[in-house]
Amino acid sequence: MRSIEDFRPFVPSNDYATSKAFYECMGFTVSWDAGEVCEIDTNFGYRFLLLPKNHNNYGESLMLHFMVDSAQAWYDHFDSVGLADKFPTTKVAPPALQPWGLLITYVWDPAGVLLHFAEDPNDVA
């Protein structure tokens, strides 16, 4: 059987430099930058490709879901680095328990991409 060795979604930006700075402020790193695309590394084993364009406002329809051990800790981190203050077109929502059972901190990036930092409160390690 064939295998998939990696999966990296393409994420749009309205302003390439601002989006790169936003993700770096979150604590992610730019692994490489070819000018027309760069790789953002979450530093947790997952990566995505950032594009310098937002075709048809695709960013407002895209969501990325990260399962984390603490939605509150991520919210506190975003608050401590001043993410929403440094990037006024973004928003960070405090963790809230969703009807489907996950506690989620929502973050909107500069292009409108909705990031979910989701914790399963029933998952006891």
C-alpha cells in the first residue's frame, strides 16, 4: 500500500510579512522562505505553507484545528505576547466549552483564518 509521508496545508495571507510576523509572535518559526511561499513550523511536529495571496478571500473560510493539552495555557500565552494588540486585525477569544465537548481558544489570523486550540477536558493523561 502507498503511504503519505507528510501533510502540509496551504494557508493564505493578505499581507505576507504581517502573517509571517503573526505566526512567529505565536511561537512558530519560519523554516524557509522562497518569497512566494514559506513553511511555518509549529515546533510541535506540524507545519503548513504560507502563501502571499488570499484568493477569493479563502482565509475567511479556512480553519486549522490544533489539539492541545491546555486551551487556557495557549490563551495565556497569546495574551502574554500581546498577539491581538500587536496585530489589530486579529482576535483571540478566551477558552470556551463547546457543545461538542471541547474547550477551545479561537484565534483569527490576519487573513481571517480561524485557528482552534482545542482541549478535550475529558482526556486525562
